[in-house]
Amino acid sequence: MKISKTNKREENIEMANKEKDENILEVRNLNKNYKGFKLKDINLTLPKGMIMGLIGENGAGKTTTIKSILNLTKVDSGEVKIFGLNIKEDEKKIKEDIGVVLDDSFFSEHLTAEDINQIMKNIYENWDENLFNKYLVEFKLPLKQESKEFSSGMKMKLKIAIALSHYPKLLVLDEPTSGLDPVARSEILDIFQDFIKDGDSSILVSSHITSDLEHIADYITFIDEGKILLSKTRDELMDNYGIVRCSKEEFEKIDKNDYEKYKINKYEYDVLVADKKQFKKKYDFKVIDKPTLDDIMVIYIKGEK
């Protein structure tokens, strides 16, 4: 019997959750205090062969979370394990197998791709010059031109090529498709999906382009004001959650325990429910809309309980 793609994905997630020793990333009770901002009790688990998408507003804590995981930002408390090793104790060993794309570049813009290749050969034991050059050709990036002359999209492609060219087991990406046109974004997303096909590699990626995550992510973690509001499988959010659009009178008949949050619009209420099938059984609403990740974010952030 042929297994549908959705069922296969759910089966892979279920298997990964059962095998705790197969987690590529574990974050426990991560806390960081800044003036005017706190990262509060961040807990994440990312199994092998999976993609987790981080979503949230600007300043919500996504980048701080990523930098804390990579030990680029010193945390006040908490533990990060990657490949079963503590990032504080085995940072050098761990980072050999991590590919990173951050907004701020670690390279001078006066360097060419050729220069960067020479530098990376001395940093990573597994750096593959031929693979790097292959990505340069695929991304149409010049070898001898200073990167300061690149467009924002070209700069991002260069970062991705660098991250992939030493055979990492984990990619940690902060807004990797930012500045790319739809065709280039599609190409990059295909590369990310190919990256995890071996079942041993994973990706942690933050993005404002939530439609990208709807296509590739297995898990979605929603961060707001430094804390996780929800962390669920993509399919659970897309398949189980729903938005009920109703009048004030209809809304007042709904039990508070049967919805997550609601948002008042000009002519109607948008009510976010976590289990649309159970909601339909209890209430006489003929239509419950399927939400996008943007819809869920907006109601969680702007809505009321």
C-alpha cells in the first residue's frame, strides 16, 4: 500500500520522538537577561532528520535564542546539548559539524569567494573545495569579485554555500531566504530538504517568511517576548488548528476553554481554536477556516483570551 507524503512525515516524526537518543539538539531551561528584555525558560528538542522553524516578531528573541544555542551569547542559566555534547564543554568539536548562517557576516566584504575558500580550508577539517565551487556555479556567484559588490541575495547565497561546504550535520540558519526572489528561495528550500534526506541531519531555521516554513518545516516553535508560546509539529498546526469567523453574539456563546485566543475586527470576531474537529462537534459553525502560520501569529500576538 502506498503511504501518502503526509502520513510518511507523521510516521517519521513519531519515530523520532520515540528515540530520544536520536535528538540532534536539546535545549533545557535557557535564560538570558538583558536590559529591557529576557529570554525565559527556552526548551527545544530537535530530532535527527527534521527541520524546526522559529517564528515570531522582530525582537521576539529568535536571534538571541540561536546565538545562545551556538554559545555566541553567554546565557545566565540553562543547558544546550548538540549531538549529545554540551556546547560549553565541547564547543570546538561540536562546531566542526554545524553550518551557520547569521545576519551579521564574519567575513570582510573586501574578501572574494576565492579568499573565503582559502580561509575555510584552515578552519574546517572536512571543508570541501570542490563542493564549495559547485555551489558557487549553481548560485551563479563570481569567484574573484569582492563580496561588497554582491547584491543582498548574492551575499545570502554565499553564506549558505559556506555553511554547506564542510558537510555539517546541523544547520542553524537565521533568516536564510531574506532578500531572495521567489525562484532563488525555492531553490534554497529544495537544498534544505535534500540536506535532511539522509535522516541524520537537521535544520534549525528562523524566518519571517512563514510560507517557506509551511513548505519545509516539521516543527514550528513560536517565540514572543523571549518565551515560547507554542511548539508543535507543522501538521498539527496546519491540520488541527482553525479560525472561526463569527459575530459578537455568536462569540459570546463559545466557552472560553474551547478556544486559544480571539481578535476583534471591524465586522467580526476571529477565534483561534486548537482542535477544529472537536469544536465542530460542539458548536454549529459550518465553516472553520484553515489558518496560515501568519494567521496564528497575529491572533496570538494581537488577540485576547
